[in-house]
Amino acid sequence: METAIGGLHWVDIVIIFGYLVAVALLGSLSGGRQTSTRDYFLGGKNIPWWAVAFAIVAAETSTLTFISIPGLAYLTNLNFLQVTFGYLLGRIIVSLVLLPSYYKGELLTAYALLENRFGRATRTYASTVFIFTRVAADGVRLFATSIPLALILRTFPWFAGFSNLQIYLFAIVVIAGVTLIYTYTGGIKGIIWVDVLQMSIYLGGALLALGILLSRLPNWTTVLTQLPGGSAKLQLFNLDFSDGLRGFFAKPYTLIGSLIGGTFLSMASHGTDQLIVQRLLTTRSLRDGQKALIASGVIVILQFTLFMLVGLLLYVFYGGMQPGATAPFSKADEVFPYFIIHNLPIGVKGLIIAGLLAAAMSTLAGSISSLSSSALADLYKPRTKRMLTPAAELRLSRLWAVGWALVLTLVATFFIKIPQAVVEIALSIASITYGGLLGTFLLGVLFKRIDQTAAIWGFSIGILAMLLIICIPIGAQLPALVYWTWYTLIGCTVTIVVGNLVYYFRSKK
């Protein structure tokens, strides 16, 4: 078999599958010997800050990011980069406000902080919300990652009699299985060192694609300005406030909306989500954790700049063709994958597709580990009357890892026959819960008199408010009330206001 799926050479296929094997070996070997859950979930709190910074970026970069950000730049301009400046600002705030609380004592999860401040019920509630959010969002990401692998498998003669569902299921199982191997054996230390490799692979792949595009488009800025809307595609800052108050909140990527949205989303995702907080807790000290978090924000800006430059160059390469009837791709998310398959040299294709897998496996591995640590420490241990030895806790942690890998696999298979619109709705689940989570943490850190009852009421109403704001327009087929960049701020504000009101009225009784 010389070629497959429009020119994918057997060399590329060897690179892809060789990469999967190498990742499993590296993660298993770099994890070292673990004797307790502290080793398994926190890496012995001895991991260099720079490795944690890379791992944070790898964990928050999924396949959808890898292919959709170039597609976004292809369709629009550089306005999205305004959001990444907010990402950095949010991480600075988390480093100063929330991280010091995490480094007081031996916390295994982010939600242990809520128990210390409010009580066990708040910890259980927050952990449960995190688990449901993470399972739904990363089940979608696992399915998205299986797409390129399923396309490759479909060309193999051994899969000639398999249905589309069976091929996708096999691809999902392969990716989840490889990720589980190094998560199970290497723990968080193995995951972090694999993340360092994976980030190098997918950024290296994107840089290669950028270099090849630049070599084929030596005068790309001149050509760009001659294409429809070309000069506007270089716009970075959006200072347009011409549509009144309604337009201010509903218009995508205004400067203020982007900065506020990026800041609060980053505060929630990097200050309250166990997927990220677990990585921060593996560093040696608070100062190292702060350096890792802030450095990750700088790297993210550079990374998104790279992805968006690729999208702009693709716009020039395809002459400004709009996805649809005249273009060989039906939607913007297909532009970069189409270019990879049909225009890159042998070997480079395999490397970049390996980068696609790397982007998602990093998130998946982190999800398995963070779900396991949260389920064990936040839900199981507080309710069991058994005294577990460190060795027994470690065995149980690994069993949780296997269980969550199976759950994520099942959730991913659910999306095989679901339309894209439903996938997009599923990915917005984080927007529903992040505001409530962040508001609850801020109630605990900034409002010293708020008690557990007030915090839970605020958290619940915050989530309910976001469900109404996001879901009512979808159900009524109306335009969104506000753009997604405002979601976390709204949910956080509602949570804090309701929490304070409940405390005030209860204290007056």
C-alpha cells in the first residue's frame, strides 16, 4: 500500500503508530516508582516549574483547538488574540489570590480547599460538578481525536468489512487505551513529562506547516490585501462600540469583552478546575507554582498567535475561497486538516497528525488523572470507614483511572452519530459551570463571613442562571443574549451576589 486517504504515505502511518508506542513507553518509564497517592497524583511534589508550565498548556490544548483556531482566522481575523491577553491576566490573578491558599497544607485536590473553608458538602458538590463537566467535555474531545485515526484505519484492507461506527469505536479505544497505559503506570509525573513531549510535537508540527506555507507564499501580505476583506483580516484590536448596550454584550471579540472574558475564564479554568490545579500542586513551592502558571499564559499567547498565522496563510493559499460549494472543504475546521493531507511532504503529514493526537491525549490523560484524584479524595475517602494503607490507596487510584478511561470511551462513542451542533452545545458545558465554581472559590477566599449554606445557594443559582442564559436562546432558536466571553463573569457575579444575599438574610433571622 503506497498511499492512503488522498496521499498519506505508509511512512506517515508508521510515524503515527510509532508515536503512539513511544508515548506509552515514555509515560510509563518517566513516572518512576510510586508508593502512595501523593506520588501518583502529585508526583512527589518535585516536578520542575517549567515542565509544569508546558504540561498546563498541553492539557488545555485539544485537537479542536489545533484545527479550529486556524479555521477561525481563515474565516475572520486576529481579534481572538485579545482573549489570550485576558488568559494571561487571569493567571496572574489566580497566582496572587488563589494559589497561596492551595499551598497551605497537603491538598490533593482543588476542592479540598472548599472543605477547609466551608465544609464537606461544598467540597462534594464542587467535585461532582467538576466530574460531570469534565466527562462531557473530554468525551467530545476524545471523539474529535478519533477522526483522523479513523480515516487512516478505513484505508486498511483489514477494516474493509467494518462499519463506520465500528471503525470509530476502534479508533477511540486505541487512543484511550494508549493514554490509559501511561496514566495507569506513570501517574501524574509520567503524564507531565509526556505532555512536554506532546507540546513539542504539536507546536513543531504547526511551525513546520507555517514554514511550508511561507515558502510557497513569499509575498503573502501583498496577496492578502488584494483578497476580499484581506486588509481587515490583519485587525488585532476591536474597538467597535457602535451597536449600543445590546451589541456590546452580544458582539463577538470586542476588546473589553475579550479581556474580561479571557480573564474570568482563565481564573475559573486555572484556579478551580482540578485538571490544571493538580499540575500546579506538583511543583516544589508556591513560587514555582506561580512561575509555572504565569509562564503558561505567555506560552499560550505565542501558541495561539502561531495557530492564527497558519489560518491567515491558508486564507491566502486558497485564494480566499469560502467553505462550501467552490472550496474543497465544507467548513472552516476542515481547512487545516485538508491542507495537511493534500499539500505536505511525506513524513511531515505523519508528524502533524501525530501532533493532532498529542494535543488531545494530553487533555485526556490529565482528565483521567484529575477525575481519579477527585473521585478518590473528594467523594470516596470522606465516606468510607475503612482505614486504607498507602499501597491500598494507590491500587484504588489506579482502578479509578481504569474506570474513568472506560467512562470517557463510552461518552465519546455517544457522539459518533450526533450532529456537529450538538457537539458544540456539549463543549459549552464548561461555560455553564465555570462561573459558579469560580464564584464559590472567591466567596471562600474574599468573603470571610460567608458560610456553607450561603455558598451552596450561590453556587446553585449561578449554574441555574447560566443554564437559562445559554439554553433558552438555543431552545427558542433566538440569537444569543450575550456572547460566550461574558458567561464566566455573569455566572461568577450571580454566585457571589446570591451567596452574600443569602448570608445577609439568614443572619437577620
